[in-house]
Amino acid sequence: MTVAPRPSILAVEPYVGGESKLPGVNRIVKLSSNEGAFGPPPGAVAAITKVATEAHRYPDGGATALREAIGARHGLDPARIVCGNGSDELIALLIMAYGGEGTELIMSAYGFQMYELTGLWAGCRVIKVPERDLTADVDAMLAAVGPRTKLVFLTNPNNPTGTLLPQSEVARLRAGLRDDILLAIDSAYAEYVTDPGYDAGATIVDATDNTVMLRTFSKIYGLGGMRLGWAYASPAIVDVLGRVRGPFNVNAAAAAAGIAALAEPGWVERSVAHNTEWRRRMTEALGAIGLPVRPSEGNFVLVDFRDGDRAARADAHLRSRGLIVRGMKGYGLPRYLRVTIGNAEECEMVIEALTDFVRTDG
Ligand code: PMP
């Protein structure tokens, strides 16, 4: 007999990330995890190599230089920034600190899966609120609030749908929540947004005491493998996160890579320009062959195959050409595939493969 964990833990299926291998296929194009299209910034690679000789030293537990660099880049007070081992860790820390048994966590139906998985194992009751046209529905989210609600998570722009909730709606969500409810605005894809009215969350964080903005280096900065995310929050929430995080939760290589990535000249501008261009081209090209694509504000597009079997056949067709995209069955959206915007050649390969699929599948 083995030792039993808390029952809520065995009730949760582990998160499965995008695959990176296909049996028998040599050249893989991985477009399943919304990783940056250009690989890591060269300065970050050099910084990781450089810190390797100091690998016997513990890192700065407060990630001071990194928080200062983030603060300088975004015009934010470094004292109100907490870094983590990916924003996944910060999501888990918030849920452990504020949620748990006897509490409720609210998210929109197609919000980021980790809120649900982490909430469930932590013992929260997770309420997934139906969306309107694949976009978070503020009225429905507010209507779902009960006396035990402690946490509300909003992904904006949303992954996997790519949809954006207007700033006025995010503000209305915050204003409609009680003050003892924490709102986490997860802006993992903030840099890719082209809507001029967009605010990644700092304005609402500054105006309230109970809101957190979550950000990551895994997307625009091409550092998913380093595991680096950050939160911007009120001093009270920063204090709580400081109590629950591990003392060295950001390792030395990740911190050095993050600082170097922020300093890489023109990196964000080039990545955004590429993403905006190819997101538009993919949307138009796939729309033209009868595969509607949601207007996306992220570095990915959600492609509609109209039924789940056809989406599964398209997925198999792409795989036969070494193209790995993300099936959406696990998200409750089986008729869609989510495709990350890769480099130009990779995007062309997807368009060509799907053109061929439509021709042969009918
Ligand atoms: N939030 C959202 C909305 C995401 O899409 C992701 C990555 N898939 C994360 C958080 C986790 O990011 P990280 O790599 O920083 O843990």
C-alpha cells in the first residue's frame, strides 16, 4: 500500500504540454506551445553561458537586479514585482495563499487550463463560467460569485481563443467584485496585442489593493525553457507571495537570461512586427480556403474545422508532415486546432499543409 496524497490531488489529470517529438519523423516543427518565433535572444544565450561558471552559488533570492530591470522596462516599482519559476508558479502560489479547501475559484470556460488544474488539486471549487462568442462574459462571471469566492482568473488576451476583453470590461469586472476577492489578470500575451485601447493590467493593479497582473518571459522573450514569470501587485499581495514562495524560486540562469532579454536591442519590436504580419497572413490564407480563424491578439490562431472529427483528421495530416499544433479537445473546443505563429517558413508550411488537407478531405 502506498501513502495517499490529499484526495483532491488524485482527482486531477496532470497538465500535458505540447509535444516536441513524433515517432519516425525527423524534422519537427513545433507550433503547439505558443513559444516565441525567433528562439531565445542571443544576449540571453550568452548570459546563461556566463553564469554557468558560478553555478555552485545560490542565486540572489530576491531576484533584485531582474526586478529592477523589469521595473525600468515597464515603468513599475520593483518593490511591487515578484518573480517566479514561470507564471505557472505564481498562479499556484496565489491559489495556495488565497484559495484552498472551502473556497471558490472563478474563471471563464476557455481560460488558461492551469487555473483549473491547480485550483482543483488545492481543493478549491472551480467554477468555469460560460463565455459569449469565445470571449469572457463579465456579467456571467459576476453572477457566478458567491460568499466563498476568493479568486477570479482572467486571461487577457485569452489563450487558447486569442480574444481580447476590452479594458472597460476588465474594469467593470474588478468594480463588480467584492474587495475580499483577488482578481488575477494574466497578460502572458500582452506584448503581441495591437488594440490601442489595451492595458495589460497595471492601471487596475495601481487603482486597487486586490488585483495582480501576471506576465511571462516564455512567449515574446523566447525563454520558455528558462521558466521565468513575474507578478505586479499591491504591497499586501507582494508580502503574501514573499511568504509562500521558495527562497530561491528563480534560478541564476533564468534571472540572467531575463535581464539580457530585456536589454536585447529591438527584440520586442521585431517579434511583434513579425507576429502581426504573419497572424494576419495566416488568418487571411486559412479563411480563403474555408477555415475560419478567430481574430487573435496573441501569437497563435484558433482555426475552426467545424467538427471534431475533421479537426482530428487535419491534426493527423499536419503531423504526417512533422507539424505539431495543439488539439483543443482537452479545452472543450474539439472542432478547433490552435496554431502558434512560428517563423515565416513554418507559417508557410502550415498554410501549404492545410491547403492540401482541404483539397483532399473536402
Ligand atoms: N498564462 C497563460 C495564459 C499561458 O498561456 C501560459 C503558457 N502557456 C502561462 C500562463 C504559463 O507561462 P509560464 O511559461 O510563464 O509558466
